[in-house]
Amino acid sequence: MQESIHQALRSGAFDQALALAREWADAAPDSAPAQRALAVVLAQAGDAAAALVAMDAAIALAPEDAGLQFERAALLARSGQPEAARLALDETLGLDPNHLPAYLAQAQLALLRGDLDAAARLARTAARIDPDHPRLAAVEALLALRQGDAARALALASAASERLPDDPQLLSALGFAYLARGHWAFAEQAFRKVSALLPDARALQSGRVIPSTTVAMHHRASDRMVWISATCVPVFTSGGSEADHVFILFTDVTELKRDNTLFSRAQSLAHIGGWEWDRAQQHLYLTDEARRILDAPAGPVALDALLSNLRSEDRRRLETAVQGAHEGAGSFDLELQGHRGNGRLFWIRVIGEAEPGNYVSTRVSGTLQDITERKLAEETLRVQARTDPLTTIMNRDAILAELESRLQEPAHCQLAVLYVDLDRFKTVNDMLGHAAGDELLVRTAQRMAAAVGTEGLLARFGGDEFLVVCNADDGPEQATRLAQAILETLSRPFRFGEDEFSVSASIGIAYAPQDGTRPQQLIQNADAAMYDCKHRSRNAWQVFTPDLAQRQQDRLLIETQLRKALDNNEFRLVYQPQVDLRHGHIVSAEALIRWESTLLGNMRPDLFISHAETTGDIVRIGDWVLREACRQSREWRDQGLGVVPIAINVSYRQFVAEDLAQKVYAALNEFDLPGSALELEFTERVLIDDSPATMRTFAELWQMGVMLSIDDFGEGYSALNYLRRLPIHGLKLSQLFVAGVPTNRSDVAVCEAVSGIARSLGLGMVAEGVESEAQRRFLVDLGVPVGQGFLFAPGLPADEFARRLAAQGPFGN
């Protein structure tokens, strides 16, 4: 097909070439060569605007083709858009930095603008690619002329013209060079060759009328293109067989050309075409863009051709609207859906009205816009609004909407909600990083989706929490079966590189309507069951019961009162002595918090601290403990007891808040205490977070002289590598292991291992939970210097601790 088009062009059969090109483009709408061929033929036929539309279609199919971008730049230049042509050439060079013709075209545009420096720079770049290219010589010749070097221009143009004897640009450069050197005859010869290529010369030579040829001329003063439409008519003398002169009839079509180009371009960019239905002639007229949208043939078509592509329902809507417009019902605006001949779905917006002012008009006209991309984008947004972007399953909003809908339908209100929370997910996330955590969530969702199948809806509810909604019409068995299937599918380890991790789940189940008739109520009750399951055993499921509801209310009550406790001065500190295990002297103290609630009474620390961690109130409470411990230390010092080192527990949340060091400095400074008056105990979880902010906090605390120790060492991650890197002063041996010595061999082994680590790294050690003499002797023999526990004293009020301390003598200042 391409060769047939070229043959037609070479023979001057433009109509045949255009028909072949349109046929090929219509038959192969997804073929970039077909769209390019149509653009080339349209350009040679003088329809630059339509050629640009076809070339844009080719580029859309082959966006990385630098050649297509270059040809588009040429079309833009011909249509009087030099700046747009320059931008298209930039696109060409972006795709192919060694595209020589693009550099030469850029240089020519720079010459037209009068920017000789840019032209020279571009010519030098082109010369590095191919110094012997004849068109480079033409550009360099024109540049030399503009720079006043006629001799060099003549030498360059003369050499290049031998290789391109009929190139109009090169001939023009050669003529001007001859003219500058005073070679009038040679200049006239070169200009005659150029003139022979113009339409007037062709009319004179051929003796035939050259009709309506559009000619572009660059107006240098305004740097714009001027377009004329010229018809060249040869004039013969009476009885003569050859024309002796030519009449040129021309019209300035610059404004029309610009308007036509802008209109066609606007239609193409906005995907809006025009249409007119003539009922009398039974013809539907479409603009080029409208034909492209509908994949319709050229020329008038029947209305049925449009209607046949639409869905049956939309076909009836359009027919009714057109008929109504004919009958004076006014304008219409419809969004219609259909399929093109190649089977592709499309959406169009059709606006129409009868001919204004004519109540018996047989014509209805309007616009037709391709809104397929908008409709697809809307559908994509609708799906995205219901889809979790990470796991691609339903998201929180989608499952809540589905649950709300089902609860409102009596036929579907018997259902179950499964609240799934992953166990140990934070461990993987902290140890391997967020990327591995995200991958774990994706793989978990895939396994759960396979386990749930078509028996329920699965959604990611937030973080590492998932929700399953299933029918419970036939009883609770389906929900419990799905819960067990989820646990079983998660029982297989997840592999990350060479490491394997087991991640289980805790699942709470609530049923409608007995456990709630509103989505939030059902989810809260399922969450309460999950929470109870996680605290009892994990890797299991639990059905909601009224007893759990009471526990949930208790939890909410505790959390509510906890937020008020600081403002109501309900917290106090007690101080447990830390004792020299060999000699029995008090060497320091650990501050332990107590909560005496006016509403709930005395609350166990292990109960309310876990709630404070969950709600985030632990940060405010921790700040109070820090300041109160420093205040008490100062009070003891003022009583003549010296500087008593006090250890306080620091939450992980406090450590990652990034302002811990500033708060410690402020407290020490407020009460004029040295850093050695304070020891901060933190869990091993802090070690895992080796972010720059955490490392900076460690360094700042170390510089203040604050003692840093790891609490309950051995219970958590035991990331030994971090002990070498961080400025740690000591380890606290967990009472979990101390409780079993000296009789339990496993606990003895752990204590010996931890003691060995501390000695090898030069770290201090404190044993927690020392409650018997046998334990004390074992720890002394093991080399543990300091311990605390009920063997020596529980947590003491400040005045009792001061009394015992005074009995043994003051600390050194």
C-alpha cells in the first residue's frame, strides 16, 4: 500500500494517492505508518491542518519515533507556527540526541529569527554528527552570508550544490553568495533555478493554470509567516503556442489559515467534532474529527451508520432527541456509549439543536465529543476509590458501604463480620523495613483472598487489619469456617530472601443482627472479640459475647479516665531501691508509677500502662515521670542525701518523638542536676529503630552524661549488633529469667549468657525481681553487681526511701 501511494504521488495523481492513504488509515487505525502516510499525502495536497491531525495520530501510536516528531515539526513550520515547530524539534532531539536533520532545522529557524549565535551553535553540533552532510553546508552558507563572510558562503554553497543541484534552499544560498561577491550572471542563474520551482514559473513553462496554490512567506520584521493563495494563469499572445507572461491572482489567507488550523487543532485536542443531520436529504455530515471519533467514512453518511454503533438503549435516546429537536422540543445534550467497528468501546457526548430561527427546519446540527478517556478515568477513579492501592482488595470505605447496604436489606441482614488482625506484623516491619512490610501485606491479602474465595468479601481495613463480611443465613458455621481457613493459610511461613517468618492472625467475629444492626457497632464488637483473642492466645478466633462487651466498656472507661489522670494529679511515684548484691547498700533507685484513680481506685501498672501505650497517652505520662523524678532527686539532694541516681522507664513512643533529649535537658536544667542523676531504661524495640533521629537522640543523651540501659534484656529482639554501635551503659536482667534460678537450667543458661555479653562489652548489669537469698547468692557468684526486688524492698514512698538512705549515709555530691 505504501509503494502504491508513492507511485501515485510521483505521477502527480494526488486524488488517487489521497484515496489510497485514507483507505489504508481507515483499515489500520492502529498503524503508525498508515497514519503517517495519510499525513504526508495531506501535506502535499496543501491541507496542513488535516496533515497535523493525522501526524499526531501516528505519534500517539509510536511516541518514541523521533522521525515522526521531526515530520510534525516540518508540518508546523509549513502551517506558520515556527515556535511550535521549534518545540517539536526539541521533542525530536529529546528522543534522538543525534538527529542531524533536527539540528539543521533548528539552525534554520534560528536564522529566520536572526539569532546567529544559536544558529552557529546548532551548526557546530550538527557538524560533530556528520561534517560532510550537504544540507549542513547550505545552513553554514546562509550563516556565513548573515555574518558577512560572502567568500566562505560561496565556497560552501558551491561545493554542496554539486551534490544537491535542485535543492531550493541551497540554490538560494548560492545565489545570494554570488550576488555578494558581485558575480551577477551566476547569481541570476541560481535564482532562475529557484524561480523555476515556484508556481508562476511552472505555469509559464507548462502553459497550464496552476490553481489555488498556498504559498508561505516569512515576514522577518514581525517574525511571522504570511500565507497567500495564488492562482497562476499563463497568458498567450495572439496565435502564440507558448505563454509569454503569467497573471497571478492571489488572496491573503493568513487569518483564514490560522483560524482553520486553530479550529482543526482545537477539535483534535478536545476530541470534539461537528455534525449536521439533513432530514430532507437523509444525510449526516461530519467533520474530520467527528469521522475519526465515530470511525466513519468520508462524505455524507446515513444516520443509521451512527446509530448502528450505539447501544440499543442509547440508539433510542438519540433518535428521540433528534426527532424532538425537529419538532421544536429544543436542544439536547446526551452521553452515549457504543462500539467502533474494531470492537473498541467508546463514549461520546452529543449536543444538538434545530437550525435557529427556523421552526420548520429540516436540519439539526451540533457537536460530538469523544469522552471515552473521561469515562474510563471516572471508572478508574471509582474502582480506585473502592480499592486498597497496596493489596488491590476492597478498602475501608468500600466494605463499610457494602456492609451498610446489606444491613438495610432484610433479605441480607443475617451476616457475620470477621475482624482480622495480624500477629507479629510489626516485628517484620521493624526488622526488615517498610518495603518488606508492604510485601507481607500484599502476600497475606492474596492468601486470605484465596481462603475466602466467593464465600465472602475481603477488605483491608487499615494497617495490618482486615475485614471479612459473609452471610450467616444458615447459622454461624460459615463465619467460623472462614476464620479457620484464614488461620490455616497463614500458618505457612513467609519467605523473604533466605529468611522465613511466621505471621499468624487474631480474629474476632460478630453477627448481625444479634451483635449489632449498624456497621460501626458490628465492627466494634468484632474488634473487641479480636482484642480478647490477641490477649489470650493469638493465632485463633473468638466470637463476640456480652461479657466481651463489658470488657470493652471497661477498657474504654480506663482509657477515658487515664486521659484525665494527669490533670487530676492522680499519679504518684514510688522508688524501689537498687542494691549492691554483695554488701546490701542502696546504690540507686528505680522510679515506678502508681495510679490512684478517684473513680476506679488503685490501678495495676501493667494494666493502665498498656492502655497508655495504645492510646498514645504514655508520652504525656512519661514527661510527667521524667520531671517528677528530677524534682524528687533535687529534694533529696537539698536534704543532704547527695545525688541519688534514679532510673525511669522510657516508652518507645517517647524515644521516636525526636524531642526526648531536649525534654531530658530541660528537666535536668530546671532542677540543676548533673546527667549522672538520671538513668533511662528502654526496651530492645528501640534498638531496632536505627534511624538518624534515634541515633542522634542516643548521642545527645550520652553527651549529657545520662546513663542508658536496656530493660528486660533477652525478652525482646536481642539485637546484639546494636549493642556495639550504640552508647549503652548497662543491661537489666529480666525477672522472667531471674525467677527460675538457681534451679531451672534454662534460666541459669540465659542468665550466664547475658552476664557474659555484658562483661565482654564492658556493660553494667542490674538483676530485676530478686526475691530469695538463693537468687542473690547465684547472682553474686555470676558477677552481677546490682539487683532489686522484694528481697530488699518493694517500691517505697519518697520519704520512706529517704529514711532508709539516710540510715546508711549520704551519696557523694
